[in-house]
Amino acid sequence: AGEDKITVRWGLNQSLPAGTDSAYKTIKVQLCYAPISQVDRAWRKTEDHLSKDKTCQFKIVKRPYTTGNQTLEWTIERDVPTATYFIRAYALDANDHEVAYGQNTDVKKTTNLFEIQAISGRHVSLDIASVCFSVFSIVSLMGFFFVEKRKGRKAQQ
């Protein structure tokens, strides 16, 4: 994530009859969780009703539909978690309703899957800084405790 790129190609199946794509106005390409990455994760669950479906959470591109094949090179964003994925393209009508889709995997989502390894974002310098600030906070707390205790003793005398 954040370093590699994915090349995505899509287009209308040429075996379909002419005019099949007459309602297509926009194409939305998304990165979707494979079933193996949905196990015990309800926030990634596949639902038959598209408004409740949580399979495809990462937008790759949304652009006007054009006939012919399209290609896009997409840099994997840093906020994409480690998981197994596939790509799905939705054809949307003028009202932004999904009217058709295609994906790079089979119906059971078992072939052409790929893994993305997330970047943790932690570096040695960040670890050192967090340890220094933790030690400083404990020392400060102890210092203030002893100063207040000394003030309390002087006030009693």
C-alpha cells in the first residue's frame, strides 16, 4: 500500500448484443474484499442488497462511460488494509443506480485474487519519540507530586 500500482482495464463484453450499454452513463471501479478476508469481519460482509453491501469499500475511479476498453493505473492508497482483494466495475445509469457490473474473478470469488500488504506507518524514530515523551510525562508527574507534597508540609507548619 502506498508504493505499488495496479493496472485496471475494463470494457463491454463484445459478445453482448448492440445497444446493451445504452443506459450506461458512468463507470465506477472499486477494490473489493475477497471472501477469505471477510471471515469474522461483519464490516466487510457481502449483502445481496447493494445499499447494504460492504464488500467494495475502496473507490478506484468513477468516470463517464465510453465505448471501448479503458485502462487506468492506480496507486494503492496508504489506508488500504492488509487483505485479499478483487476488482469490480459497476455501470451506472443517469440516476447513479447500478445497472450492471463485472469483476476480475469468478462467481465464487476464488480466482484472480491478489493480496495487499498495508504499511504500518511506524518507524524507529516514532518509537524513540514515544518512549522519550512517556518517560518525560512520568518524571513530570513525579516532580509535580513531590513539589505539591512539599508545599503541603510547609503550609501545615
